[in-house]
Amino acid sequence: MFRVIDHPLAADLLTVLRDRHTEPPEFRETAERLGYLLVAEALTDMPLDEVEIETPLEHTTGHRLHRPVVAVAVLRAGLGLLESVLTLVPDAAIGFAGVQRDEDTAQPVEYYTKFPTLVDARVLILEPMLATGGSLSWAVGKVKENGARDITAVCVVASPEGVARMQLDHPDVRIVAATLDRELNDRFYITPGLGDMGDRLFGTI
Ligand code: URA
């Protein structure tokens, strides 16, 4: 399942991220705001448990999330969506997938992974730029090796090539994005895109 969020706020925030004149402080804040919409969409079908509670006025039935949420940030760019998850789901456990893109081949090269318990959790993989799909496919393979079965990728910009690759490699994984862009260029950047998300977040341009 691939879903693009269709909301005026998402379009507005995405335009700020795309603008080359947006400096890192505003870029980070805007990514966090857009992250709220993306994470809410990624949890839209979360099963709930009924719970009995007392309001100040009377007894009522409420609902709590049925299973834990784990966010796995694909380094570095995934860090830009982490605060959004932790604000909406403060008790989410956090994992990290350190993968670097080989600049010549665009193949993922692992340098660090650390995961909490993934079994029975809704696992959100934070991979803002779904370009070739190599890093996301690799990260999904890693979390599956560690027991994850309920996986949703949270992306800001997706490319048709990346979505097609994920549908081949991991058709069971849901993908939520703020946009499906036109194509990859010959350096594997998404166009029109927003440039290198890690550089834009952390000012390393
Ligand atoms: N990673 C990015 O940060 N930007 C792209 O356009 C592609 C991959």
C-alpha cells in the first residue's frame, strides 16, 4: 500500500522544505510539523483496546493503542522525523539504522544498527527520501530479521523508482509519503525533490 497524504497543510509545509532558501532551523521545524501529519497517517489503522475510565464527571469507555509503537530512524535524515513520533507517541521505543549510500553505486552500506524489541510492535521506519529504495529495502530487511511484522515506512518525498522497488522487495510494507515526485536524476536525487535531506537538516551543505 502506497499512500500520499492529501492535505493543504502538507502541501504548504512541503513547499517550505523544497525551497532552496529555507535555512536549517526553519527546515528542521517544518520537517517536524510535516512529520505530525505523516505519523498520524501512518497510525491511522492502529488497533485500539477499550478501557474503562472515570472522567471528573462519570464513568466512560475510552480507547488506548493496542500495541506498542517503535520508530526506526534511518540515519541521518530519519532523525528529522523522530521528534514528531515522540511528541505524538511519547512511549514509542526508538531504533536506529545507520546506512550510507555509496555515491558511485547508490548501494546501501551499513555502519550501525540498534533496535528495541520489534515483535508485536507497529514499526515505523523513518526514511524521509525514498529515492532508489535501496536504503529502505535494506532497513526493512533488517527489522524483519529482528522480528518485525507490522511495518510502515514514513517518507516525505517518494520517487516512482523507489516505490516500485519496495513493491517488488517488500509488498507487505505500507508506505506513507507527502508527495510522489517525478523521477530520479543521474545522481540518484529525487526531482524536483528538496535536495539532500540530511544536509538540509543539519547544515552540512
Ligand atoms: N536522499 C536525499 O536526501 N535526497 C534525495 O533526493 C535522494 C536521496
